[in-house]
Amino acid sequence: MNFDPNKQFSAFLFDMDGTLLTSIAAAERVWGVWAQRQGLDPVAFLPTMHGQRAIDTIRRLKLPGLDPEIEAEKITNAEIDDVQGVAAIAGAAEFLAALPADRWAIVTSASKKLAQRRLEAAGLSMPSVIVTGEDVAAGKPDPQCFLLAAKRLGFPAANCLVFEDVEAGVKAGKAAGADVVVVTAAGHCLDSPRNPTIDDYMKAVPVVAADGLLSIRFADPR
């Protein structure tokens, strides 16, 4: 589906991992080691953990004898220590820099410390509004995170555009009532024929109207 360059939004809400920066290699190194320790097949397991809170991923597995909170904290600390290969998705820094600071937020399943660490490693700045996995009672695909981010910016979620890269995030954005654009740079297998897609931000240019509303135009027709 093509993106409508004439549609305007009050704000943009960005997922972080896979949407603004790539962290797949680092995350899968940490989670792969953990999976092996639990007797799981990393090849089968790793595709299932992206885009969701660590504690939710672990709870879903229902592994006997494990405390999800303790295990999630261990994984988060390991991810904070390993940012090798973390980098901004092409054009993301320039795209964000062109947006008014009060018109965009990051909405991530990561903890605040991990988000800060990865954004720093990718050369991206912390936004004025960021909602992390610690700020909500239920993580993606529950819409709480996007609803909260929109509220903190002062707009209805239905007037926002969500940028996501995985199914759980897309479902959360749609459930919040927002439009969703899928960023494909991370290479996740996501069947989303009803959502517009962009490869990265190299050809995407944010347009800020006089009344502050946001839209996107592209360097060439899509």
C-alpha cells in the first residue's frame, strides 16, 4: 500500500529497535546465550522475542523454576553491556532532527537504561518524551504504550502516526487507533499489506505545516 503524503498527523510515535536503530545482532547474541542455557532451540526461539518486553517473553515460555523478573533483569543488564553493531537506521537521525521536539516520541519495549544505551551507541538523541516497557502494566501488543505516549505529547493516539517493524508493535499501534507505517530495514518477516511501508528514512522527508501538523513526502514517487 502506498503512503498518503497528504494525510496529516499531530505527532509521530516511533518504536526504537528495528525502527530507528538496528540492534538485532546484539539482542540475539544475548538472547541466544540465554535460550541455550534454558535448553531452547535459538533458531526457533529468537524470531519470537523481538519487539516485546523481556519479562513478557519469558512469562510466555512458562519455564519451570524461573523467576521472570530476575531473568528479565539479567537479560537487560547483558544487553546494556553489549551494544556492538548497534547503529542508526539510514536517514533516521536527519528525519528526527527535522521534527519539532514536542511532536514526536519513542515508544519502546526496552527499559529506560537500555534505551539510553542503545540510542547513545547509535548516535541518536533521547527525545523529550519516551515511553519504555517499565512505564506500562502490559507491553506490546497491548496499546497502553502508544496511548500513554500520545497523552504525554498532548494528542489523541488516533491523530498520530506510529512507526513500527514487528507484528506486536503494529498490533499495538492499530489497537491504539493510530495509523501505522512499517519500517522494513531490520528485515523482519511481517505480512502487513494494509499498512504502508518504508525501507528506511533516506527518501522520507517530514513536512511541518504552519499549524504544526506533520506529513511525509518522498524524494521520488512511491
